[in-house]
Amino acid sequence: MAYIPKSLTNNNLFTKGEEFVDSRGKPYNGPYHQLFNGQIYSGATPLEPTKKQLFKRNIKESSQVSNTFTNSEYSRLNPKNQELFRFGKNPTAFIPQPKGKDYKRGQIERYFAKKRNETPSRILEINQSTYSDIFTQSGEYNYALWQVVKIFWKITGPLRDTRNINGTITAGIVDTNERLVNFTNKEFKGIKQYLSNLIQFAVRPNLELISNQYTSGNEFTVKEDNSNYIGNYHIMADGTIMDKETHLKGTGKILLPANVVVQGQVNTLVKNALGELGAT
């Protein structure tokens, strides 16, 4: 079984009793925490000795209908309910902005949405409130049309899993995020391709990952003035593209991919380079 760090939990959450029930169906009111895989337990942290698993309370389902995956999907896709697809807003894209407390904690939560009836699926990163509205089927956003998922994302630590002389493992950014993405991709297809930069938002600003690249033009623009860039460039470990062969020679100019094809090529370069890194 893949190693999953126990620290990847979202702790010290609180519910007023409208969100969760216990295994007997009794509403739960109080502190709770959530594991990386979405499972929810009572108690502020996993160290709570009397913790018990909690389950989402679906207030929109009739109490006479079993809330199974099959029943939920049938109810959602039944022709009688097709009018649901016409109501509610579509989510908009969101870019996380981790803060100091997030880096101190070592992780953030990221939220994603994709259309149920679109192939290939178009994935959007969304904010927490949009995710909650769709997940709880509150109605502001079109929950019938959009599927959502939440994933923990590691942003501090070594790049790779490391083990000290006592055998204690320190979870690495790349290895941890790869495990979480692979796990999530089983139920949310396409997220693995979307999250190809496994150290996005990580605290590695001075790590030069790829050096001595060259473009003859029409691939990158200078962020400062949107001008076409021709010349050498390098790529940092967080995916930032910068001018000159190396970071030492650079002038600090940030380059932006001119189109999605170039962005995909950069993502592939970063992914391949990370795959060649040893333990850090």
C-alpha cells in the first residue's frame, strides 16, 4: 500500500449540526476533521480517542429513497429531471494564493469542477465557497451539470520522500502530491493530467530545475510588457519561466506561454525533470 502521511488532514473544523450524521443517522454537532481521502471524523484531530466516522447529510434526498450512488445517479440523470441542467450558474476559474499560515501548515486544500456531460472533460479550479455550494446542492451553481472534488496539496518539505537513519519517513512534495492525484483520478478522471506540475505553489522559489533552453520566438511573452521573447530561458521548480540560460544570469523577467500547446510542453519538461530528481 502506498505511504500516506498522517499529517495530511484538515483539522479543527466545526459543524453546527446541519452537515453530518453518525452511523446511526443522528445529526452531529461539534468539532471534526477530514482526511486526505475525504473521510470525515468527529473530534478536532485524528488523535481524538473517541472519534467516530461521520457522513454527509443529504437534505435534498427523500427519506424514503436509499441514498446510494446508483439511486443518486438515476435521480440526477432521469429525463424527468433534465430541466435541472438549465438552472444555476456555471463556476468560474480560481487561482489559489497560499498564505504564511498555509506554508506553516505545509498544505492547502484545492477544489476542482468538471462538466458531467462533456468529453473530454474541461476541468476548472474553483474556490471553496463554489465547491461547497455544488457539493451540498445549494442551488446557486448548477450542481446537476458539474461534478466537484477536493484534494489536499502539499507545499512544503523535501521534493522526494526521505528516510532517516531511524527509518522515519518525511513525506516529499512530489511523491505525496503524486499519490494524492493518482488516488483522486480514480473517481475524478482527468485531474492527473490537469495537475501535472506536482510542486505548484511549493516553497522552492530558488530551485532552478531546467537550464539552457532556447526559443526563436512566438512561444513566450514577457509578463511585464507582453512583448514577444526570443532567446535563452530557464524554468524554476515551481514552473516559473524566466529569461537567460540560468537563474544566475537572468535579469528577473518572467515569461508566459503564448498558448496552451507551449504550456503543455513546459509542463512535460517540468514533469520529466522532476522524475529524474533523487531524494532531496
